Amino acid sequence: CLSRAATALGSSLHFPPSATLSFLLQDTYANPHLRSWNRVHLPYCSQDLWTGQRTVRSRETFDYYFSGHLIVDAVLTHLERHSDLDAARRIILTGESAGGIGVWPHLDWLAQRYPRATVVGAPIAGFYFYAHPYTGPGHTASHLADFREAAWPGHYALWH
């Protein structure tokens, strides 16, 4: 996390003031099926698979917050207040890599929050399986690279 903290992967302070996201354009040719849908792009910056609920930094969290779920919640709350998100009939949650992994723990939560909407997930590269951490040349020492089931309680404790 330290190497990413001073980048857009570690803090929204480093996001550009604006961006053109061509995959979200309302162009009929480029995006014929979803062009009229409302879309929100939330750049990944929490390093916790969007699941963290930490509001206090500590030695245990390496002096980081890990508040990904709280970020998602705050964005949705803002959209509810300033748009018609509550009237949505279909919600597709997607993300790629770590953001894709973060899709899974939010689907039921979103469905409960928006009971009138059909909520589906479309993770991209968001499928991780039981795996032993890589220990070969160039490996990192991070325990977060351990996806064995036995390691999950430690990940949960870090982010919650």
C-alpha cells in the first residue's frame, strides 16, 4: 500500500480533475444497448476490495483507513440525494480485478438497498480461487496475496 498511497490507486487526492471514459459514452455505435443508462465510474483507491469499514487508522492497518465499503455507501447516498437513483429498475455493478472482487460482497447489500431494482453483478477478472501465495523470484511479502481459505479471517480483520 505504501507505494500506492501517493498515487490515484491509494487516494482520491491524486485523481485528475476530469476524465473522458470512452467505454461509458452515450454513442449509439460504440454503446448501442446501454447508451441511455445512467453510469457512475468510481476509481478504485481503497486497497481493500471495496469492503473496508475502517474509520480510524491504526498500527494494525499500517496507518491506513481501508474504507472502501464506506466510500461506495457515501457515493450511493450522494446519488440518492442528487439524482433519481432510488427509482432505478436495473442496477449493474461491475469492476475489474480488485474492483471485480469487490462486486461480490456488495450484490446482496445493493439488492436490499434498492428493493425495486433488479441488481446484477458483472465482475471482470474478479474471480479468485483458493491459492497458495507465490513465493518464487520477485514475490512480495504481503500476506494479502494469500487467497487460501485459512487466510480470509485475517483479511476480514484488517478491513473491518
